[in-house]
Amino acid sequence: MSPLEAQFATLARDIEELCGLLAEAGERFWILQLDRALPLVRAHKLAGATFVLGCYGGADTLSDLVIGVPWETADPLRFRNLNARLTQLRTRVFESANAIAARRAW
């Protein structure tokens, strides 16, 4: 497996894991968005990585998403844990997609 193929495989796994977390929190919109990128990522297309990067930055993007809001007062520990996991996964997905998009040679 080439380094680029490994990067795409990592990005696909990270997206799948992030979608699982979003499903756990009932966050359908971002699952649908990331599911659109996943086939492109699995096919090792640059467009998949750039699509993922387009989900970040600015207002109302994946960057500022807070999940599990109904549990904020009802189950604060669950709320904090969900969002801590979200922060970790969101960062990993961004860094993986950015590493692919930043490659100098394709």
C-alpha cells in the first residue's frame, strides 16, 4: 500500500468513526454530508478530501458543531464525553483530509 493509499484508508476509517458518533447523538445532517464524501475517499479521489475540508470553517459548520444538547442538563457527563469524542474525531478527520489535499504531487 502506498503512503497516499494509507492516508485515504485512514481518512475513510476516521469518517466512518465520526459518522458512528454522530449517529449515536442523532445528528443526521452531518452524517449525510460525510456519507457523500466517503465513496470518493474510498476511491482515492482528491475530491473526497476537499469535500470533507469544505465541511469545516465558518458559522454552522462541522467546526462548531455541538452534539447531544438534550443531555446537557439531563446527563452532563454523557454530554461532555460525546463532545470530547467529537472534538478528537473532528480534528483527526480534518488533519487526515488536509494532509491529502496538501500533497504536492498527485
